[in-house]
Amino acid sequence: MDTLKLQKGNLENFLQKLGEEFAVFAPVMSDGIVSFLELRPGQKSVLDFPRTHKPPKDIFYPQTEVMLRYGRDGLQSTEYKGKPIVLFGVRPCDAKSFILLERVFIEPKYKDPYWVARRNKTLIFSLACNDPLPSCFCNWLDGGPFNKTGSDIFITDIDDDYLFEPISEDGERFLSGVDILKEATEKDIKKAKNAKERAESSMEKPPKLDSLKSSLDTLWDETLWDEISLRCLGCAVCTYSCPTCYCFDIQDESRRGKGVRIRLWDSCMFPLFTKEGSGHNPRPLQKHRLRQRFMHKFNYFVEKQGEFGCVGCGRCVSLCPVNIDIRSFITSVIQTAQGRGDT
């Protein structure tokens, strides 16, 4: 199917039409920041944003989620049964993150019914990054500002229009039935190509990360963990803003014979995360917790899933209150291992 285009002036009409069939989640200005929220009648989307503070993974995996309700009459599941979902305007790094998370939530042996109930009914419209931020490093990790991994439909901003390129069969099927879209011209395609080249050339050339996993294997007791952890506050903004972190806690809340079981995001950066009932904590120091975070992203996830558990969105870089830069750490790991002759 050919690439189609939508005039920017018709965007809100397009989204309103989508809302008749789908629950449409799009970037919206709320409390001074851009967040992915379900569009309400008359509410406008914001597509000229650089990156949302909070990743859109909570559309499939809410920060706080009731898993079931229980009482004297038995159990009641709370899996999503609403309208199919459109997630509109997701940046390429976040679209790719869904693929990584599905290695966990929809793996062959165990399937998370809460994730599946939402994800299987969702169309992903990802939006190319014409102007990557200085903190972005998606190109380090097999991504890029125009990467289409995880997308059903890929959108490119070309001045007065948006190009819509079908990526998946679901995306192609959907676009074939939309009358408001027109066929893109060769000039439109050229504009998109130029935007892609500009965006990619604006990013730093990525280092080779072939030895990162093996380097981490040799640096378990290296002093670099002490050095970086001295700055860490353990605030967990890095994990809560991360599109690929998925740790959670489960709690029951009950009163007068009725209750709910709740799943809520947790973080390996908190002391309580690994504290046992006996009072013992196998990760008593911030050094140990920080090491766990980096090892999981760049060692354990690679070992289990065959790729890094990071998409280079740069949120942890820009939001860390003490300016811990994961890119500098990666470089330090490789250089330290090379200096010891381990790579």
C-alpha cells in the first residue's frame, strides 16, 4: 500500500473520527507537561512535543492497576474489556519499547492477561523525531529517530502535512478504509527522506557496544560502581520514567469482607525492593541497587532475550537530579574493561 498524507488542519477531525471506534490516547498538554491521555471531546492533541516525561507503557501496564476484586461471592477479574485502542503519536523509542516489554509480558510460557487484553486490541501510530534531543541515544541501540519497530502506522511531519506509512497488516487494513487521507506525492516522499537524513545526522555517532555485555561480566567488583553510586539519591526517577522497566509489587486491600488485589510499579532502586521478611536485604547498599539496574539492562536482558533492555530514549539522562548519564557509564564500562585487557 502507498504512503498517504493528511493535512495538518484535518488532524483533529481525523482523531475525532477515530474516537467513534477507538479509545484514542494521544499526547496532551496537562499540568504543564505533555502526557499520553485518552482524548475527550474538544480536547486537542500536541504533536510538536520532543518527548513525554512519562512513557506511554502505562496504557498497557498502568502504574496502579486493579487485577481482581474479591468478596464472599468469589472473585471477579478486571481485565480490560473496553473499546479497541489507538495509541497516536508515540515516538519510535517508545514504540520499540513495547516489543521489549512483550518479551516479558507475552512470552511463550506465561502470558500476562492484563497486558494482552489491551495490547491485542491496539493500533500503534508512531511519530518520527525530526529533531532528536541532545539526551537521545536511540541510535546506540539499533534504533533511530525514524525507526519503525513496533509501529502499525508510521507518521512523518512534513511542513503542512503528515505522511502515514502502513507498517503492519493491521495498519494497512486500517488505512485502506480512511477517506480523509490522500495519496502522497514524490515531493512529499522526498521531504520525508530529507527530514530523516537531517535527524539522523544531528545525532552523535554511536560507539560500538559489541563488548558491553562481556565487559560487565568482568567488572562485578570494580570501583566504578562505588564512584557512580556516591551520586545516586535512590529516587528511582530513572526507572519510573523508563519505557522498558517493568518491576511491580502486588498488594491486597480489603475491608468488611470485600477487597481488591492491586499491581503497582516498583523499582529496584528502592531499599525495600529486595528486603526479606527476616529483615535481611541482599542488596543493602545503593551501589548494589544501581549495579542491578545497569546489569539488568545491559547484561541479564541480553542473556535472556538477545538484545539490550534499553531503547535510548534519554529520559533517565534528562530527568536525573544528580546528572548521572547512562551514556557516560556505558563508555566507562567499555574503557575500563579494555584497560584491564578483558575485551
